[in-house]
Amino acid sequence: MADEAKVEGQKEKQEEKKAFKKDYIFAVGKRKESVARLRLYQTIKDTLIFAGEKAKKGEIFVNNKKIEDYFSGEIAKAKYLEPLKLTNNLDKYVLTFKVEGGGMSGQLDAVIHALSRALSLMDIKNRKILKKKGLLTRDARVRERRKVGMGGKARRKKQSPKR
């Protein structure tokens, strides 16, 4: 009897999961110590409020700030818009990022990686375009750890006596 109730409970949970369909695509991008979690909203609901205002198509938010405020400068703008321009998706979606760890450069690269991954999930054609440009490749270079007996640096060795 208990087994039957357990099986029925599991079936109900599975049906609930099928009924609840999320309205965004989730992707993670990483670079150095930075991690960027992306939600790409295809349809806009009235409940989407970021930075104190209702979200519109084509807007990008990073840590509840507009992306222009978070990553300032024309070079950064060209970098984070590149995957959208390549796939012709410039003003089609609302993008929200949660970024943590690392510095600004690593965070920007993590944002680009997450965005490229999400766009490749949407369409196989996008994947081919982004892969050719190298935007789907995870840049795995990280800071080298400090070793014992090296005087506080990763590769420095203590000077030995001359004679």
C-alpha cells in the first residue's frame, strides 16, 4: 500500500513538472574566476521588472543593472553584442545575467560565453556560426596557484647563496 502511494506521488510530481514550463532559456558561462548565469526570455510578461522598470525586448541586465552601466565603454559593448549580431537576434529577447567572481574582463568574457551557449541551444544554425567565431569555446586559463616555499609567488624561487 505504501509503495502504491509513493508511485502515485511520483507520477503527480512528474505531471506537475510537465505542466510548469519555464519561459526562459538558462545558460552558464565561465572565464577565469568569473561565472555568468543567463536567463534569455523569449516572451515578455508584465512581471519582468529589472532595475526598477518593466523590461522591453532588446534590453540586457547584469546584476539588476543595465548592461551599459555595468560594462561601460564602446569596446565592451562591441564584445557583448557580437553573438547577437552574428545570429541576427539583436532586439528579440530580454537577457538577464547574474555575474559573480573575478574582475571586469573575466566577467565580460563569461557573459559572452553564456550568451553564445544560450543562442546555440535555440538553433543549430546559430551553433555553427558561433563555433566558427570561437565564441562557444571555454577559455580555461586560470590563475596559477601559489606553491609552498616559493616566497609567496607561484614561480619565484628564493635566491641561493653565491658562494
